[in-house]
Amino acid sequence: MRIEIVCTGDEVLTGKIVNSNFSWMSQKLEDFGLSVIWGTTVGDDRDHLLEAFRLAAGRADAVIVNGGLGPTVDDLSQEVAARAAGVELALDEEWLARMEEFFRRRSRIMPPNNRKQAMLPVGSEILDNPIGTACGFALDIGKARFFFTPGVPRELRRMLEEQIVPRLLARSGRQTAIHLKRFHSYGIGESRVDALLAGVDELVPDGGVKLGFRAHYPQIETKLTVRGPDMAAIDAKLAPVVAEVRRRLGNFIVAEDDQTLEGVVLAALAGRGGSLAVVENFTGGQVAGRIAHLPGAETVFRQGLVARDPVRLRVALGLAADVPDDDLAPLAAAALRAASGATHVLALLVDLDEGADRIDLGGTIAIAIADQGGVTLRRARILGGRDWVRLGAAEMGLDCLRRHLQGLPVDERIDFEKA
Amino acid sequence: MRIEIVCTGDEVLTGKIVNSNFSWMSQKLEDFGLSVIWGTTVGDDRDHLLEAFRLAAGRADAVIVNGGLGPTVDDLSQEVAARAAGVELALDEEWLARMEEFFRRRSRIMPPNNRKQAMLPVGSEILDNPIGTACGFALDIGKARFFFTPGVPRELRRMLEEQIVPRLLARSGRQTAIHLKRFHSYGIGESRVDALLAGVDELVPDGGVKLGFRAHYPQIETKLTVRGPDMAAIDAKLAPVVAEVRRRLGNFIVAEDDQTLEGVVLAALAGRGGSLAVVENFTGGQVAGRIAHLPGAETVFRQGLVARDPVRLRVALGLAADVPDDDLAPLAAAALRAASGATHVLALLVDLDEGADRIDLGGTIAIAIADQGGVTLRRARILGGRDWVRLGAAEMGLDCLRRHLQGLPVDERIDFEKA
């Protein structure tokens, strides 16, 4: 079934509000195996609305229209729907009574302009809105079934789930389930992930697995979308593909599904009764800031120390003034471990290049992890400007800690570092 | 000029990611007096992309296409653009060399599939992307000028501002200059800002000033868009309105234009030869993380200390074990001032409520600022769940420091705190 979404309203079109209704609807429909093939956004403009409805009616089997059902003069959905369907608007007495009751129960008198919300195209089927005054309705325009929904997110969500999804599933005559499996990796670029995973989706011969990627530096998200008649069939399809993705991306997978890198680190520490302290300079508290506030970190995150000046860092840690900068990370990690009593300390010290913030500005990174077994050291160099180096250094520091906690090599070369 | 936006990609169409690129582009264009009249979203599908390009070419004067310029097989924008324009794809040697250089400077070899990113429709004008490998380009399709942009937000943003907006303004043939004046406020909600500023745009009789808002918790951005024949005329129009906005929002304005709250704090400290240390608990290093990495902070930001456990905090600062939690913030600020030698110390301690993370979960906030004059204290309570409390506390801490440095009252009541 070909489904389209038409979002209406000047606020959405001009970007005053981010259109999260669209992504919510589309994702919810995907959960039921229903795919949106086209999205349109137009403002509160009669000609544009009419053209959008006609184009969608010509392409789709079902169209969900969001917004434009309110009481004000710029809410035009019913009027334009009637015009597109070639019918009149008529007062729906039943909805008018519902609205009057809605206001009465809140001890208010219904303002006269709300009456407009009960004017529906003749032949419409009402889609109930138990929590608002905007009346949803369904109507044929051309060969497509149109579903008109309110712009208020909580009203839309309830109407879509309770009223529209069942109607769409009935029309599609299908009952497939869908599942999204995600892997978060760090250290390999998108094109290399793509190359490494070439063909994994073909491990399932019926083409029921779709492979996709999303890059948000420094991580890459790899996604497997799987469809099947039910979850048991999906699990059977997915198992060999998941195993193969894990094998090919290996140590570079930092987390899966809703996990995060920092959450994995926290869980690994908590799982062994461990605790953490962190020393940072240029990352300025951003490593601590990803872990320390998480639920469960109260007892695991013992201490964070930030200083930009290596002299100050030595003083704060009680290190000798003649410790060379190059040796600072391992000594700082060991000193903070002794002072804080944490089982693990991550020292992440970046020596940022001098000069203007250009794309080839780099930083030399020293990562030291101290635990009861001693101090593990990793050095690297990243180019790409201040922000790039800062984000990359924070990620590399956390990832080294993850690798150390998981017994993986911390010095595996990554794509983002300079040889 | 009629401008349309076509957003491409299965991730946006299926709702896996919220399409914030659309709202950002539309709002940025509005800032320059350019209005988007139609938005289309389609997936990585040749037929749908071609139909979307043809429909937009038939309606608009200019079309911005976002996404589909990456190296992977599902990135189809160049291919479909060539087909829509009726031209071939050809290798752009200049962009290929740029990409090879991009990888070389990062000490990486360009993977072979990146070559695809240098295949452009014949006759395209390159739109530079100084921070990525996706090559932007402009091309006529039908009567419309198409601008193809990368999906990565920071690459898109730079390309739109530096490459596309000037071309659109030139094509629009408008001789007027446009200026955007921005105020960033903290502590008053959007509806109160709106009410406080009612009528300020009418101080200029010709209607050449447009007032707008954008809320991104915890700050509100107030925007004045001004048009005039030249910058002198704009400055003359703007001056009384700017003065009036400053008068009405008063102490709640934390920064203007490209300034940030943390940048204002850093500049105020640097301007008096001051230095800063910060103590945090639940905010976990996020206050330090906003300041310590900024250019110029090397010499100003002396030290950050993070601990979740008040016992650990006392030990780290050498405070007596019997100091009550309620007195911890001022004593911690004073102790860290003595230890770090910073002229100013901000102690931001949040006592988060027990219980599940619900909308009514709150936190009790103690903010202490120590300087040579003693310790200034501010207490507050914020409700709204873990993330809301954390963001709000970090903002309130920084804003109290700004107010203190600017000689403003630190205890002025804000809209986000519970009475």
C-alpha cells in the first residue's frame, strides 16, 4: 500500500517548529509494516493545499494529512478537503454536541469560532478525538483514502494509533511485523563500514533484510531493518546477519540498539563493582559530562578533574613540577587513582596545536588508564580543527576505556587518526 | 522568488531521524527574507526522486535538495539530477583531487567508492564544501535553479550560509540589504518574552522590522529581521528597536548575536584578568565543558572538580566530614578558591529528588560564587525530569556567574523555578 503524509501549517513550513509529527507518524507506521513513500509540507495556503491533496490523491492509496483542523481562520483543511473531493461542507451535529460537552465539562462556554471545527465535508467518516476539539475525519479524494488529523501531537498520536492504523492494516490486508536492529561503531569511516558489510543483507535469500547507515561523527550507526510474518520469523532471519555484522565490525562495535558508549562503560564498571575517576584538559569535562549524570553513576563516578594548564594539573594532583608533559598522562592517572580511591582512572590529555582553527589543525592525544594492574597507555594524533579534535579525543578516550574493560586491544589503529 | 526544499533519504522518510535540516534551512532563509513555499520528502528511490525533482522544477524558481551526495550505493542525488536535467554524469577532476587531499591530510587513503562523490552532472556549478567530501553543486532543471547539498548538518549549514544564500539573494534581484539582530535570553518563557516585546517592531513606522522568536530550552532567541536600502538605513531603523528590546528584557539578556552565555562569562573574566574554577555534582562536568575548551580559556579556566558523592567532594576539597550538605556549596567554593588560586569559583550542587524519572521529578539547586569579596549564594528548585533539571541547573549556574560578573542581582526570580 502506498501511503503519503501531507503536513500543513506555516509554523512547520517556515521551520518555526521542527516537524516531529512527521517522523513520529512515519516511524509508527513502519512499526506496523506500513511504509510512507512521500512526504509533503505546505503552508496555510488554499492553492498549495489543494495542489498537494490532488498530487497525493494521484499517487497514493492512503494519505494522512496533519494539521489545519483548528478553530482559527488559517485552519483550512476541511474547506480544501471538500473542494478537492468535490463536495460541500456541512455541520456535523454529533461533533458539535461533543464539543459543547467538552467545554461544559471544563466549566467553559464554547467560543463561537469553535463551531467551524464541526463543519465536515459531506460523506466524511469521523475519526474520534477523545482529548481535543479537532474532529478527525476520513474521506475519499480521487482513488485515495484521506485521513485528516490534528496538529497537536498528543491528539495526533492517539488518533493514529487507535483510529488510523487499524483502518490502514485492514485496507492493506497484510499482517507483517518489522524490527530494527542497530549497531554503533567507532573508529572506522562510513565508506569502510559500507565496504566491510557488503553483501551481509544477502545472507537472507528472500531480501527481507535491508542494510542502512547513519554517520554522526565520531560514530557510525549500522541498521538492519527486517520484515516477516511475525517476530519468530524475524528472529530467525536476523540471527545469521547479526552474527556476521558482529564478526566483520568486531572490536569497533561500541554499543547496540539503545545502548550508548558511555552507558556500556558505566555498565562494565558497575558489573565488576568498579568505580571511575577522569582527568581531562582540552575536552574540559566533556568525558565526565557524558557519564557522571547517568542513572547508576552516583556510586560509580567518583571524581572528575579538569585543568587546561599542565602546571596546575601537576599541583592539583601533587605531582612534581619537573614531570615532563609527555609523561603526565600515566602519572596523572596513577596519582588520581591513589587520591580518589577509584578502581579505574582515565586520563585524557590533548596537546592542541598552536595556530588558527583550520581544518588541518591537530591535536596530540595521550590516553592513560590506571587500574590495579598498572597503567595502560595509548597515544594518537587527530587532525580536523578544534571541534573535530575535541569530539574525536573524547570519543577515543571513552572507547579506549571500553576496550580495556572488555579485554580488547586499546591500540588498534582507527581511521580518524594520523599515522 | 518561489523556493522549494526536497529532502531525500530513507532515514528521514521513515522517521528514523527527525528532519531538523528542513526546519533549519527554512528558518535560515526566512532570516534573509527568503520564503520556502513547499517541502517534499522522498526516500532513496530513483523514480520518486525523479518525480520530486520534476514537480519542483515545474513549480519553483529555486530548489534546495538535501542529502544523497554520499559515497554509498543508496546515495542517488547526482545520478537522478543528471537524468532530470537530461545530461550525463562526468568525473570532476578538481573535486576528485580535493577529496584525495582531504584524505591525505588525515593520513588516510581515499576508499574507491568515494570516487562516486566527484561524479557530477555535466554543466554543474560546484558549491564548495570545505569540511567534507560531499560535493555540493548547482544545476538548472527546467526553469528552476537546483542546489544540491549534503545531509550532514554542519556541512549543509556552512554551504547554505556561504554558498547558497548569496546566490539566492543575487537571483531574487532585490537591492535591499537585510540584517538579522539576535538576543539570547535566559530565565523568562517564550510567551512572557512575546508579551514583554509586544509592539516593539512598530517603533519603525515603515514595517521594515520583523520580530520573531525561537525557543531552545533553557534559552529563548529573539530575532529582529531588518530590511533597508543599505546598512546605514538599517542601522538607523534598528537602533531604537534594539534599545527598547534591551530595556524590556533587561537583565535576562545573556548574550547577543553570535555570543554565547559561556563566551560572555569567559570574556568578562578575561577582561578583568580573572580566572575560574568550577565544582559540580549532578551536572557532571557540563558547566566546565562549555567553557574550558574555548579559545582563550587556557589561561582563564584553572580547574574543574566533579563528584557525585558529597563525602567524596568533602575529601577532595579537604573539608570536614561533618559539614552539612546544605552548607556544602559555599564552603566548597571557598575551599576550591584557596586550593586553585582562581579569582572566581562557581560551585553548582544539585540535590536530585529520589524516584523514577517523571515530569514532576525535581532538583534542589545550590549555587555559590566565591571571589575576593566573599561568597554569594543562590538557591532554587526546578521540576521537569532528570534532563530538564540538569540542563536548567547548568544554565542557571552559568547565568548567576554572568550576573555576578556584570554587577546584576543573582537572585532575580526566573520563570523555570518553582516558587
